[in-house]
Amino acid sequence: MIFKVLYQENRAEVPVRENTQSLYVEASSEREVRFHLKDRNYNIEFIQLLEGSHLAYEQDSENFEVESLD
């Protein structure tokens, strides 16, 4: 499964929409995504499962690059 992670780069800063970054991750569950990203200093705002037409839309983006956690 592919998840889209919306995050701020610094956990200590107040979240600002304009500074939100996105990351695409291949994992078996949201829990696995959170576990593997816990060592990064990210303030994770939202993790969304991508499937169907939403996944196809994101794949058309020039910034679409999937990280594998395995």
C-alpha cells in the first residue's frame, strides 16, 4: 500500500500550511509508517492511504517518488 505523509520538517515549530511537505511511502499499515519515521524529526500532520483514482492522480505529479521502508 502507498501512503501520503504530510509533515513539517521541524517538530518544535508551529505547523504552517505553507511549510507542509509531503512524502510517499510504501508500507503495509499506517502504524508501520509512523514507526519507521519516528527517528526523523518530523511533525507528522496526516497520513493518508492512497488508492484508486486518488493514487492515479498523485502518480501523475512530478514530485511523486515512493520510499520503501523495507
